[in-house]
Amino acid sequence: MSETIERVSVNYKNLSQKFSEQTSDYNKQYCGIYLARLKEMETLLRKRIEIKWGDRHPIIKLHKLAEEQYDKCVVIAMLFKDQKLKPSILKQLAEATKLTPQPILHHFTDDSDQLFIEDELQRYQLLGTLNGKNLVTGIACALLGTDMGKGKFMVEDYVFAGYRPQVEIPLFSEDIFVIFLSGLDFVNHQNFIPNLELCIHWLSGMLGDDETVSRIARIIIAGNSMRTKAEKQKLTMMMTSRIVESQDSIESVKTFDYFLLQLCQLVDVDVMPGENDPSNHILPQKPMHYCMFPQSAVYKSLNQVPNPYFCSLDELKIFGTSGQPVRDIMRFSEVTDPLDALEYCLKWNHLAPSAPDTLGCFPYYDKDPFIIDDCPHVLFAGNQTEFSTRIVTGQF
């Protein structure tokens, strides 16, 4: 009889409470989230200003620039990227009513794009050294430069909030593994049934490799488990769209539930919703409801978690999304590598800077939950074209 091998155990904490506590009040305007973001980021940016430029230049509010003349000054504001190709509801209505046909685009940058800075009272067009190709709307920054008059600001230098302080990576006495899965697309599960069976057999130790399998502490499923492409919407007489729940979608949930049932008997599993999963569409996405998974929900090893998701395993902090913020950054900038987009998020100290401009989110008023309060040891994004990793070091 073969020797029984126990799976490694770690101390798990779910740190995603701020992504699960959003209210259902949609009466507020979205400007509130920008004001909250700017207010919180201003504290961080002032520290960066002191480190980089000291007290050599005054820090001026945008609406005060025209009142006094400064050779050089520093302003703290939000970036706004004016893009003529950016989708809008007016363009969509024009296309729907066949007034003006719109080209189908998946990337919305153009040579005519312009950068502006704005705060709660004023907006200025930016000139100078700040290259907007790799930037998106919603980034808080500090700019050193000169007011050129007529609503234009010449940028000489700039700084972003940068990486937050990171606690030292905990030391582990042995290797511990976390499996990341995404884009399982169970609506087409018949195409990869052998792969699913092979995965279960490997995790159970039936294929050998006991040394590695026993050190797998957790599986994080990062969205789009039901389908990777949205169902086609049917336009109604009111020019609104609706999706009738198809039998394929119902069957995909049942099949996914059975897959989770097998996983949860072997290891702890965290299930995040994705863009095309049965959850709310805008960020943060609430955990998918347990009633959809009657077989696997009886196991304590199944954890329905929100998107974004933040957790710690023996004090190792893991933070990430199902991929929507990374995709949106790449659509509205010249960033082509998802790893670059993730690294920029750390430099900007914001997980989803393009929300709510081009990425849907709740209309937060007092606080922006997407600001990175604790620098994670692992930052991930699901549903990318290929698996890739990078080690980055926080720099000023």
C-alpha cells in the first residue's frame, strides 16, 4: 500500500472586503470617484515631490495658475486623454439608427490624441515632455512646468505616485505553489474534456509527481469560466439590448459546478467572476452566487470571491483581476504587453485607472477602492493571450 501524502497547509486571509461592500446607490455622479482619487493620491504625490524636487518650486492649484505668474511651479491633477476614436453612446445611437455608420475598432489611439490635466475646477492642455502614448485617462500625477497662458501648461518633468511600501517577502521552509486558471470557457467544454480529466488526475496524485502536487496550496480561477466571448445581444424596439439566457449557458454552469466539485475535494479553490460570467458587469464584480453551484458549494474549500481579489497566504500578498483593467489600458494606449500594463498600474499606484471613463465601475463617492493601499508580492491578471511573468523592483 502506497504511503499517504498530505497536502501543504497555509494560513489564508481574504483581504477583499472593500470590493464586496459597494452600495447600490446610483444617484451620485461619477465625478465623485475622481475627486476622491485625487484627494487620496495628492498625499502620496506630495511625498514624491519632496523627494524629487524638494521645496524649490511652489505647489499650485490649477485654478490659481492664471492669478499669479510663476517661472516654474508644480501642479497635482488628474490626466485626461482626449481621443476622437473613443466610443460614445452618441456614436452608438447614430450607428443603431443608421445615421452614421461607425467602423468596428478594437484599439482607440490616434496621432491626434491630446493630453489634459484637470482638477475639481480647471482643465489645462499639456505641452512638452510628457508622452501620452502609454497613458490613459484617470492617472494622478505631479507635473513640473510653466503656465503658457490660454489654458496650456508646458511640462518639464513629472512624477507618478509610484510603488507603495512593500512588506518583506515571508520566508517559507519549503516551496508552495498556487495555480492560476482563467478563460476556461465551459460553454465549449466538449472541446477539452480530456484536459479537465488530466488536470483532476494530476491534482489527485494519480499521475505521480507527488512532491510537487502536495505543495499546491490553492487554485485561483480568474474569471470567464463560463464563456470567453459575450453572447450576442438582440436589439429591441427601445434601442436597448437584452440577452436571453441560453441553454448553453445553463449547461456550462452545471458542468463548471461538477468540475469545482472534483477540485474542492482536493484543494482550496477561489472562484472570481469575469467579464462574461453571471455576475454584475461593472467593477468591482460581486462573487458569483452559491446557488449556481449546488454540488460544490457544500465544501468549505470553495470560496466565491470578488473581482478584483486580494488575499494573503502565510503573509504573502496576492492581488489581481480577471483582466478587464489590463485590456482597457491596452485598448486606449500604445501599451501592447499585458506585463507592461501591470507594471504601469504599480507605478501609477492604481489598479484600474481608466475606470470609470472607459471601464465601468460603481459610482463611488467618498473613496476609490482601486487605489493600491498595500503593494502586493504577486500582481496578476487573468484572461490574457499567453502565460508570462516578470519580476519588478519598486523604483522612484
